Amino acid sequence: MGNMKMSDKGLKFLAHEEGEKLTAYQDQVGVWTISVGVTTYPNGKAVKQGDKLTQIESTILFKTTLKRFEARINKAITRDINQNQFDALVSLCYNIGEAAFATSTLVKKVNANPCDKEQIEKWLLAWRFAGGEPILLGRRKREVNLYFS
């Protein structure tokens, strides 16, 4: 598929969805998180209570972390997709994790037909649960809208 990167619009979308915090906090399911939704540093160490970053460190960490997810989409998606589709898939992958994304039915549906609105919407919205609650539904709907815009 190539070597797509997230657009500036996609970066803003993802940063807005994740939020940015310079001090470590526990996310909705209790995972220590910092910067823009980062749970693991590039060296493999987990974010822990008490961690702090400057704004510059946070920006660098986010952009470094993002490269893994961009690479995952570029590897998993075998069909040509447009920039908005790519950005929406990176946002989802960033939220659910690389392993879950790579083995998802959504990837199979995108690779079968990246323009199949009914199937892609259905399987993107399937990822609306965290801690057993559909708390990610709003984000998933915004990702669907981005994907098909």
C-alpha cells in the first residue's frame, strides 16, 4: 500500500480525541497514560504514576509513538485508501492497540472493499466498548464520519 503518514487534520483529530496531559493519569480502564494517550515509552517501559513531561517532550513522544501505528496501518491494509480513511484507521488503531487492530474483522472488510459503508461502519462501531461499557461510541462515530468524509 505504501508509506502513508497521518495528515495534520488527522493529527489534530487524534489529539482532540485522546486529549493531552503532561502528568501521568489513569485512563478509563485504569492504565497509566501520559501525553496524547501514550501508555508505553519508545524504550518499552510502561508509563507510571508520577511521570511528568514538558510540552516539547510530549509532542516528541506523541509523534514517535504515532509512527508505530502508521506503520501498522500501512502493513495491515493492502488496498489503496485515501487520506481521511487512513487517518480514521490510525485513530482507531491508536485507541485499541496494534494487535487488536491487525486481527480485526474491520481490517478484512477494508481490504475486501474500502468503500463498503455498511460493513466498515458496522465493524468500526464494534470497537465502542471499554470496561464493558459503550463509552467509545461517540469517538467511533466521529471516526466513521472522518473515514467517509
